[in-house]
Amino acid sequence: MGSRRTALQRSSGYDPPPLDLPPLFQSSPKPLAMCRWLVTKFLWPQSMLWIAISVVTYHFLTPGLDRFRSLDVIDVLVLWVRNAALMLTIIGGQHWWLHIRKSQGLEFKYESRWLSQGRKLFTFNHQTRDNMFWTLVSGGAVAASFEACMFRLYSANSIPQIKSVWLIALMTFAVFWIEGIHFYLNHRLLHWRPLYRSVHSLHHRNVNTGPWSGISMHPVEHLLYFSLAFVFVVVPGSPFVATFCMVYLMLSPSPSHSGFHRFVVNEGVNFHGGDLFHNLHHRYFEVNYGMLLLPLDKWFGTFHDGSVEAHDELRGRRQSNNDAAVGSQSEKYC
């Protein structure tokens, strides 16, 4: 099937080959191939990097749990400063390498144009400043507040906690699947017209995305997005898992929104960068609400793999919706 699909060509920019579903969810499930896909495509290198950064963050950059027995604004501020430093280093580093230094030019870039400047659509009339503001001020603060609340609950033994290193490791990996469901449900809610107009449209200003676009969101969307941590009020977790949720949600959208399909180290050496699956969502809005890890979009009919065939299906759905809307308006006057 994959060999018969043709990539959707645009007027400019890099067009990768069409996406395939993970091997387990293809028409002929391949469990062994799925294991290889998880290790070589999903976990390595990005997912393992977020886990490693979380380990360093929790053990060396986060105050001890005892500090949160009596939660104070200063405690939240400490976590916010830590979050800002992490984002300035990781997200800012990607932005500097790809969009300021332009180290690889337009190679592997989805769009041939660079980020916007002097557009009233964006806060401060500047896309990067807009994205940094909402990411650092709103995103960093909400993440810090939620993490501090989780630490307060753990320090008071108010929620179930696991302490086995092996169980914590298992739950850390489970976060990827839990987050896949959580993100899909929240994202579909945010595309409900009233919420889209008042909240989610701020994120969708970014059609041509950059690293700082990842969690450039309205504060209400940040409340939904970072609420993943509160799953562990019911499901047994640990303070480390709470930190991992926040670090993963803050940092992982930066390469996926970087605008570059692959990152070039030097001539002939490059590795996986952006996420075509989510880039297609920013391009067409009504597709790919979730993550490729879980084929929820395939199951609910909103999957776009970047092929001409998938785009024809999308146009057909849009036309059907338009025809239905016109029909319902006509009935009012019959």
C-alpha cells in the first residue's frame, strides 16, 4: 500500500514521503516490527533524551519534597525559574541553531519561508517574541504550579505513590501512551468552535512553526495541556513521574514544531527532527489531532499521512460538510 501512495507536493518546502502507521496498527499487525519501531523510531533518540533530562532535572535542579509540605508562592517561583532555564536552553538552542544561525539553511525545512516579523497577528507583532512570551510566562508558570501541587500531595501522602525503581521506570514509559490519549481528547475539545475561537486559535497562529511554537498557547489551553499530571492523583505515580510529565510536555513539542523534518549535524550526518504528522495538523487544521504512537485519528477518520490520496479524502470531507451546512440553511426557509 505504501508504495502506491504519492507525497503531496506543495509549491515550496521539503515534502517527506507519506507516513505509515506504527507496525502494530497496520492492516497486518507486526508485533516484532512494532518493538523495533518503538526503540529505533519512537524512543531513540528524542524520547530517551526527555527521560534523561527529567532525571537530571528532578535530582539536581528540583528542591526536596519536604519543602512542599507547606506550599508557598516562592516554591512555585523556584520551579518556574527552573522551567524557564530549561526552555531557554533546550528550545532556545534549537531556535538559535535552526532559525538564527540558520545552520542548515532550508534543508529539510517544511516551509521555504522563515518565521514572521512585523505581523499584527502576533503579540508584539513578531512571531518569535509572541511564542516566547506565551511559552515562558504562561506555560512555564502553569507547569510550575501543577508540579508544585503534585509535590504537595505526595509530601502529605494524600495520593497513591510507588517507590520501586522498576515500577517508576515502567510508569515513566506508560506516560507516553497516557499522554497520547489525554492530548487527543483535549485537542478535539479545543477544536470545538467556541473554544477554538477564544483559546486554541492563539496556538494556530503558527502555520509555519518554529521551536518556540510548541507550547505557545492561551493560558486556558495550558491548564488543559499540563493537567496530564493530575492523572496521577488517581493512578499510582511518584514525584519523579510528575516532574517527567512537566519536562516532557514543555520540551518535546519544540523539535516537533521546529519546522525541520531532520536536523543536520554535518554533511551526510542528520537525525530525526520535526513531526510531519503534527505539521500536517498545523497546515490543514482538521486532521491529526493526536499522536502517531496511538492511531486514534485513523480510527476516528481524521488521519492524514501527507499523501495526495489523503488530501483528496480531506477535500471530500470538507465538501460534504459544506453541502450539509448549505442544506440545513435551506431547510430553514422551506
